Amino acid sequence: MNIIHRPEWIIPEREATSEEVFFNRRRFMKGLGAVGLGLAAGGPAMMNSAFAQDSKDPTLGLYPAKQNAEFTLKRAITPESVTSVYNNFYEFGSHKRISGAAQALNIRPWAITIDGMVDNPQTIDFDDLVRKMPLQERLYRHRCVEAWAMAVPWTGFPLSELVKYAGPQSGAKYVRFETFQDSDVASGQRQFWYPWPYVEGVTMDEAMNEMAFIATGIYGKPLLKQYGAPIRLVLPWKYGFKSIKSIVKITLTDQRPVGFWETIGPSEYGFWANVNPDVPHARWSQASERLLGTDERVPTQLYNGYEKQVAHLYKNVKGQNLYR
Ligand code: MTE
């Protein structure tokens, strides 16, 4: 693999911002009115403890699911010991070490509302929904807009199956997703300057694409809370902020959803957010990525390596930035 020289904006793990310094910086940024552009600012510090699976999880028996041989990888899988303690989940803090705080999230019972332009609007319990879906394991790359990357075995089902289950009406053009809101357990949601709840959306064509996936598990087990338990989106050809966690509401609509990050910084984080090494973020290059758990930097690939599967979705989209 090609190792790329570190551009100036990359800092080695050992020099990463400590939490204290980071929070002081955030207060400073807030004072400047520059809040919300912090997606890239969190220091990638690591914790050593992973978290045990809940032995009472009622879906434990569904895992591991059979691997779908069409979705494998040439890249090595990133160890769970790395990915379970390095997460973006702003509901629990605007840094990477949220795995401890995320354990406060109560994921049972977990109701999911399906509404909007659908024939079968309903509120369904997660444990019922997951049993109606064709669970399978897929190995996917994940590329964060902050230029770190991982490769993980998700378990879940195609988003298209959920859309079909909802019974989409002909006027529906987008699928909008919403995360829980409960500032009693999610201290990040007490940071009033963020536009809670976290929202994301995709077009119907994107939702029906074979790559769009709903994850309920990872590493052959139900999702740990820090990954967005019990149910999250996975869109491997887009920057990671599109892959919304801990979903409570799915709405089919004819209005283009405005995502959490798009609301905060539309010139930096847009609706499309497709991975492209040649289109830099407003403040840093996207040409390469750091593989979590290694010192390796590798070139980023167009659509994160999924060009064949998704490029056709965008051939008629004109006059918009597809890559932010
Ligand atoms: N979903 C919610 N609700 N809140 C978040 O802060 N962060 C996003 C995405 N989904 C986020 C979210 C970002 S920026 C990334 S890179 C991925 O989750 C990180 O997923 P991981 O922690 O499982 O690696």
C-alpha cells in the first residue's frame, strides 16, 4: 500500500488535543461565535477498556448472522478494541472518548416511528422490527470526514427492505432519519447551541441502493451503545456523519432533509457528502486517510471505493457539490 506523507494538518495520536485543552478551546470558539465547526477538532485519544455485551439483550440469539459474500473487503478489519473506544457520538460529548458516557443510554424498550409518505405508518418496537428483516453480515469500509477510516463487519439489513416494509408512496423523494433526544442521559444534548436532535437524510434512490444498510450489530453481536445501538444507518460511500446513530424516527418525505451538520456548517457539511479524495474539506485535504489502530495512511478512494455500486446515482445531479 502507498504510504502518503503527512500533510500539515495531520497530528500524530500522541500530540492529539487532550480533553481539557479541547474543552477550553471549545469555550473559546463559542466565544468567537464559531461553534459547531468542531467535527474535526476532537482529539483522537484512546481508552483501554471495551464494554461487555448485555447478556440480557433479547436479540442476542440472532447473532452472528450469515456473512453476505458479495460484501467483503481487501482491507484488514479494524479490531473491536480500537473502534469501540474511538467514536463520534456528539450526544455524549464532542470528543472521541464517549464510550463510557454512552452506556447511560437505555435501549430497551426502543420504539421506532415510521411515518410520512408511507402506506404503513406505525410505531414498532425494535425487537419486533429486527425479526422481520433479513439479517446478514457485511464487511464495509467507513470513512469519517475527519480523514480517519476503519473497516468493520456490520450486521443488519438493507435499508431498501425497511423502505419496502414502510410502503413508500409515489411522491416520496427522501428518507429522513432522527436520533433520540434525552438530555437527561445524553449530556451533549445540554449543549444548546447544537441543533438537536441529530437528523440525516438520503434520496429514495440512495435508500434503495444495495449498499445502503441499517446496522443492528457489529463484530457478530448486537451493537454496543457507542456505535449507535440499537439501530443505525451505514452509508459506506459517504462521509461518516451521514450514518446516523440510535434512530427513533424514519420519515418518507418530498422535502430534502437538512442534516445536523448541514444546519451547523452548510459550506463544510452538505447533503450529499460523497467521499472524494480530490475535493478537499474547506479546512483540510481529503486525499488520504489514517487507518484506525495503525500508523498507516492510505489514499482515499472515490466514493470510498464503492464507485461501481453508487456513481450512477449522481449522473443527473447538476450544479450541486456532491462531495461535501
Ligand atoms: N449519529 C449521531 N446521532 N450522533 C453523532 O454524533 N456522528 C457521526 C455518525 N453518526 C454521529 C452520528 C459521525 S461524524 C461518524 S464518523 C460516525 O457516526 C461514527 O461512527 P462510529 O463511532 O461507530 O465509528
